[in-house]
Amino acid sequence: MAAESTATAAVNSSVRIFVTIAVSFAPFLLAMAVPRLLRLLGRSLGWYLRKKTEGRRSLLISLMNEEASKSQDKNLETKSTSSGEWQNVGEQDVDRDWAGIVGFFHPFCNAGGGGERVLWAAIRATQNKWPKAKCVVYTGDHEVTKDQILSRVKSRFNISLHPPAVTFLYLSKRDWVVASTWPRFTLLGQSLGSMYLAWDAFSLLVPDIFVDTMGYAFALGVSKWLFPEIPTGAYVHYPTISTDMLESLDPDSKTGSQGVNAGQGVGIRGTIKKWYWMRFSELYSWVGSSIDVVMANSTWTRTHLTKLWGPWREVKDRRNPIPAIFPPCAVEELEQEIEVSEASETKREKAMVYIAQFRPEKNHKLIVQSFAQFVMTGTEAAKEAKLILIGSVRDDHDSKRVYELRLLVNELHIKDRVEFRLDAPWPEILQWLQKASVGVNGMWNEHFGIGCVEYQAAGLISVVHNSGGPKLDIVVEVDGEPTGFHAETVDEFAEGYESALSVANPLAMRLRARQSAKRFTEGEFASKWLVQMDRLVAMTK
């Protein structure tokens, strides 16, 4: 009995020691095991999606090849130009035979905005470089067909794509990335929604390269989790969250009076909001570190991405820093439509145009108040000057803002000096660009500013907010001479209008502005886009 008791005690002691060791090392073991299990889960789900969609992939390739064989465009052997036509270049290139599938994640591809111009210009450049490649656009625009989308691309942007080499797969969960779906914690909600939407996309087809052109970084993170071997690319129009946004919550900071969330980081609610934004920015940076190739649309965007993602992307960006690839703008079209010469100077009016959607961040109120102050000066430049507000109205919220602006115009006694042109068609916009003298932009930290480029291409003298893309990239000096003016406050904008309408030699400044705009042509965009696409194609090999 004594021997048995001793043996039992020894066993119990060993068990206790084992349990103690196991408990002590459990956190370490879990820390090692959980990431491995998550990676295994991701790859398993990725394998499942590949198997599920391989039949659709084979059928899609077969149909696209069949359509290509019937296309007369296949016989074209003219070099690619910056014109509106798709070109099949006949010269030899080591990579021209690449025939993989490039998936473009752009759930709102039929919107017709600047982001969509980037998408279509990118696809055309890709088609010209790799004629055998298939471009697949993941979209939620169920109400339109492929032919209708391509027709709109041609009419809206003067971009012709090669139909057999592009197709559309329709997402069923697009509402998950709409802001109204997430009235609370919108940033996090839309990001989680984009992850679900990415799963929706891969349930339709798994591409060879996955590119996001709308700013859904979390969708690219899902791609890397499911398919580590698939190269991912991001063209970022603006960061989902930026250091300026975080700073703007503090009313005592330099940016505490700027933006739609200015000074909201005080009190209990503000403290929670600041904590939430900080944690989200860390999560956003972690996801950004997984993307293989990142492109920014402006110096401002690149700077903020580097601040947020840089520490997480040190290895990736050491040899290939994030480039600023300016979006393509309608520079050539405006140069053809609008004359800038001694003769055209006689047709210019003392009109200032502000072309922008009636969204809160566009800050129309600042422009109206500064214009009223300018008018009150009674200077020679202010006499007969007028302000033209041109923009689209998306919904009832925009309509309410327009109504409030009309009230403000009445209160400031400038009703006869301000015109509202709502949902103006492109021909009408062209007319105003032809006869106006000044182009205005009042948005703080506009990430790029396509409208400002259009001002310059049309020969307008710009008065823009002293921040973001308009300051850093667009309204800059040419040959040491200005192409416009920068402002931040009501007083500064009023002074800017005075300066713009009092330039001693306006034609010289207009010509400098037009010269500056040549940096934003589609040809410039295509050449820089293909450098990054070359990297992605090389990764597939």
C-alpha cells in the first residue's frame, strides 16, 4: 500500500508539473499556433474558391478567345497613341505574350467620375501592352450591360477599349460598401463590407493579378490571405484615414478648424472617436503592408500613405517607393475645344467658376462668403464680377445644401452676382470654361483635384485652397512664374480673386497654366501605370 501511495503521489506530481508547464507555455503556443491556423484556413478557403470557379474561368477564357478571333481589331498593327482608340501594337516585346487575367476591383465602374477615368485608362494601357491578357472588372452595376458600359466609356471619356479582352462580373453585395449601410462606425463598416465583397468577387472568378482602383485596401488584404501567390496592386485616390484627419479632431491643432470632423475630438464622445480612429489607422496600416504594388494619385496621397504604411512596408518600399501617378485628365480635349490666344482674351468675362459636386467637404460656403467680401471692396476688378457654381446634385442632402447656399447668397446681397448651374451637361461646362477668367477650388486637402487641371487646360487662372493636390501638384510655378494663387481663409480667397482678375498679362499666365496641365495627359498616366503593371506581371512568373 505504501509503495502504491508513493507511486500515485509521483504520478500526481508529474501531472502537476506537466500541467504547470503547459499552462505557462500556453500563451506562447497559442501565439505560434493561431497565425499558422489562420494562414492554413485562408489557403484552404482559397483552394476551395479556385476549385469552385475553375469551370467558369475556363468558359470565360474560351468565350473571350472566341470573341477575339472574330474581332477585326485583332488585325490592327498600329502603335498605341494617346488618342481615343484601342491599338494592338504589332512590335515584339518579351512580355507581350502574357495571357493572364487581371481582375480590377471597381464596384462602381459606371459612375462616370475621375476614378472611373483612371480605371478605363488603366485597362486600355494594359490591353495595348498585353493584347492577350483578359481584363475582368468586378462591378455592382447590374442595371447595365457590357455594351452599355463600354459605350458610356467612349462617350464620357473618349476611351475605346478592345471588347473581346474585357468583361464584367457582377457583384451581389455592393450595398455592403455604401456609407448609408453603416450609419455608425462607417470607416470600419465599409472596410469590413469590402472584405465580404472581395469574397463575393472571388466566388465568381479567381484572377492572376488582383488590382483595386477604388481604395478598398481591406479587399486586397483578403486576397493575400486567400491567395498569397496572387500579386496585388492598389491605385489609391485618397487614404481611408489620414494623419490630417486624426489631427483635425484636436481643436488646438493646426488642422483643428479644417474638414467635416474639425474639432470633434473633445469630450467623452470625442475621446472615443479619437481612440476608434487611432485603432482603425493601425489596422489600415497593417492591411496596407500586405499589398505588393501601391500607387498614389498625388503627392499629398503618397505622403500620407508613406506616413501610415511606411513603417509597415519598409522592406517592400526600400527598392520600389510608392510612386505618385497622376490620374489622366481631359487635357487634350480641352486644348482642342478651347482657344487660348490674344483673340480669345477679348471673349473672356469677369466670371469665376467653381466646378464641384455640392458635397459638404467642397466648402461652397467659403467660396460664397469670400466672393461677397471681394464684391464689397468695390475695386475695378470686382465690378461686374460674377461667381458660377457648377455641380451635380446626388440626393436630397445635396439639394438641401444648394437651398442653404441660395439663402446665404440672398443674405449677403449678391444674388445678382451668383449663378447656380445644377447637373450641367459637359457642353455647357465647356462654354463656361471658354468664357470664364478664373477657376476656384475651396476644398481643404483635396487629394488631387481633376477640376483644377481642367481649369488650367482651359486657360483659367486658378485660385485654390492652399493644401492637398491643388497646392502641391497642380497650381505650381512654371519656369519660375506662377500659374495661379493659393488661399485658406475668407480674406485670402477675396485677395486671390482680386489678384487673379488684376494680372497685368493674363494671357501669359493662362499659357503657363495650360503648359502645366500637360503633365496630366492620358499618355503620361499610361507610361507610369505600365511600369507598375510590369512589376505585377513579373510576379506571376
